[in-house]
Amino acid sequence: MNERVRLTVWVRGRVQGVGFRWYTRANALRIGELVGFASNLADGRVQVVAEGPRTECEQLLEWLRDGDTPGKVEGITEIWDTPRGGYDAFEIR
């Protein structure tokens, strides 16, 4: 069974001003059914919230960790939770 989950990730490094949010959205859409957002934070990190099937959230997390992302990812923090809903698509904020 592929349960639906909520994944929240905070990405540290050189991830603002390099197209990171756009590529994150494009990758989330390529993966499949993910909804949520990617947003710049005032401290230089990017927050990514994705809801959808666990396997798809895991694919997005793997890409954020080891994928060909723009900029330079120095580290991530992740939290898994139950979906809260309220998203119609994957957006850039």
C-alpha cells in the first residue's frame, strides 16, 4: 500500500537566486501526484512541503539530497507527517 504522507524539508546551502524553487517544482510535477510548495526563507534556506504518495515523496527527497539541483545543497532537515490537504498543485511561493 502506498500511503499518502506530508514531507516537509528545509534545504540549506546556496539555494536562493539559482532557480532552485523552479527546478524543485518541475521535478515534483515530473514525479507525479505531488502537491505543495517550495518557498524561500529569510535565513537563506528553502522550505519544501510535498503531499502525496510516500514513494513519490521519497523520490523528491532523494533528488533534493543527491540530485542534479541548481546551486549547492549543503544539508537538509526533513519531517514526515500526515497530509493536511489544502493544495491543488505544486507551487512556487
